[in-house]
Amino acid sequence: MTGGTDILPSMKRKSVKPKYIVGVKKLTDMRYITYKKGDGLRIGATTTLREIIESEVIKDRYPIMIDACSRVASNQIRNVGTIGGNICLDNRCMYYNQDHIWWKSREDCFKRGGKQCYVVKRGKSCWALSMADTVPAFIALDARIKLINSSGEREIKLEDFYTGEGRSVNNIKEDEILMEIFIPEGNGISVFKKYAVRGAIDFAIVNTGVTMSMSDGKCKDIRIVVNGVSPSPERLKDTEEFLKDNNLSEDIKQILDSLDVEDTEALQKASEKIQKIIEIRHLSNHATPKHQ
Ligand SMILES: Cc1cc2nc3c(=O)[nH]c(=O)nc-3n(C[C@H](O)[C@H](O)[C@H](O)COP(=O)(O)OP(=O)(O)OC[C@H]3O[C@@H](n4cnc5c(N)ncnc54)[C@H](O)[C@@H]3O)c2cc1C
Ligand code: SF4
């Protein structure tokens, strides 16, 4: 546990009943933000969301992180909640996140050790959703994480950290802790968007991180990540592939010119393509101008 803003409410609801709790917040060696030109940015896992929001180097180089961290919960929670806790956040489900009194009248679901799922009837796995706000931004930035235990450390891409199953959401080992997040040097534009029912404190219905670099008016490299829609954050690789090497200004015209209006299947496909272009243009228009 670090800030305790998520694990403590879960314990009060009796959703999790840990035998022991290890507090890592006071490990000040894990509380830092360092940037080295040509290398990238390193953030210690016990750094608070507030410290990231106030970091001048992150404001200047990775503004997408400021947008993402600023949308987590409330001021009070951002003051104590940490980046490590956000990356390791448990998945959410409207059934699982009820308290133990509510659960007294029902059989447990998979995530509580039972044999069924209330969301997907006759389902065989748990579909609780991954919702952490900083994660799509970090994956869009191609972040890597460092995990340590008494026998050493390992470094993996953040996008490989999540399992796609709502019961055990990431592949951290029992004796490991998350030590550091590393973001390589990048260039281009980046944007974070979150849609939630309420503007104030609320988990995302969907949140998105996009990074894109352009060359000669064409999309050179793009990473689009959505969260809040499945048990793991998802990269939209088909859309990325479609947009790569495309001249976003010319595409819609070309699609319309080549269209056979009698062919309903072609019309459907064209409409999907145009929708993608409009979405990405919309994101670009709202993008913070750089992460470099
Ligand atoms: C009312 C409310 C609203 C919220 N709204 C949002 C929101 O809008 N968006 C959002 O993303 N989150 C939200 N949260 C969740 C949470 O507050 C944040 O995700 C926060 O960043 C968690 O950080 P923490 O340090 O408090 O984590 P903790 O509660 O301490 O830990 C969370 C989990 O991460 C694990 N963990 C923590 N640090 C490490 C580490 N270094 N190594 C290994 N495992 C670790 C813990 O074991 C635990 O499983 C909300 C919480 C509340 C109570
Ligand atoms: S999605 Fe997961 S947490 Fe939600 S009811 Fe199904 S098994 Fe339980």
C-alpha cells in the first residue's frame, strides 16, 4: 500500500482481506522525478499525483501526464494517491464494488472467490474493468516499468503488465513491488481525454491516451490507447495501422471520390474510416502541442 486511497476503501468493503499490509510510502528512495535529455523521464512509484502535476519538467516535456493525473479523483486524493498505486489499481465492477452487507444476500462472484459472474451470465471469467486514468497516457508514451523483489529486478513494457482478466489484473508477483516508471524521449503531439458521467470525482466510462508524430503532413507514428472498456487497457492497433503514413487532410476526399453509392457494404466501410479520421482530427485539434 502507498497512498491507501483505493486499497483502504476495498478493505472496508471487505472486498479484499489481506493477511499483511506492507506500507511502501515512506521509502523516499522511490519518490523522485528525474529527466535526462536523450534518455527520458523516470518517476519513482511512491511519487504522488500532486508532485507530478506540479513538476515543471513534466509540464514542459510530457503535458499529457499533467492532463491524465489531474483527472484522477479529487484534490485530496491526488495529494496522497501515488502513481504506483494508480498503475496497480484494481479493476472495478458495479457488483464487486458493493460492500459486504450487500454481498450477504448473494453468492460470491468470480472476483470474490465464487463460481459465477453477474455481468456476463454463464461467463467463464471476470470482466471487471480497468479504469486507471494515467495508464492509457503512459502506454501511449510507450512507458516501461521496473519491478523489484529480493532476488533482483525486471523491466517490462507497461502494456505487457496487464493480464486481460478482471480477477488478477496485472502480472506482478507476490513478493514484487513496482519501483519506477520510465518514459522514453519522444516527439510529436500527445493528448489525454476522459469521459465520465460527472465532471468532478468519477471513474472513467472511457479514457484515452494518444501520441502521434507527423512528417511531411503525414502521420508517421501513432499510438492510441483506451481504458475503461475492458479488463485491460487496449491499444487500437487497427486504427493505428490505418492512420500510419496517411495524409489526414486528403483522406476523406479520396474516400468520397472512390465511393460507389450503390454498394452498401462499401458505404459502411467508408463511414467507419471517415469516423476514425474525424476522431483522430478531433483529438489532434485538442492536443497539447508537444511531448519531446
Ligand atoms: C472517491 C475515489 C475516487 C477515485 N477516482 C479515481 C479516478 O477518477 N481515476 C483513477 O484512476 N483512480 C481513482 N481512484 C482510485 C485511487 O485513488 C487512485 O487510483 C490512486 O492513484 C491510487 O494510489 P494510492 O497510492 O492511493 O494506491 P493504494 O490504494 O495505496 O494502492 C492501490 C493498489 O496498488 C497496489 N500498489 C500501490 N503501490 C504499489 C507499488 N509501489 N508496488 C506494487 N503495488 C502497489 C496496492 O497493493 C493496491 O492493490 C479513486 C478513489 C476514490 C476513493
Ligand atoms: S465482472 Fe467480475 S467482479 Fe463483476 S460480477 Fe463478474 S466476476 Fe464479479
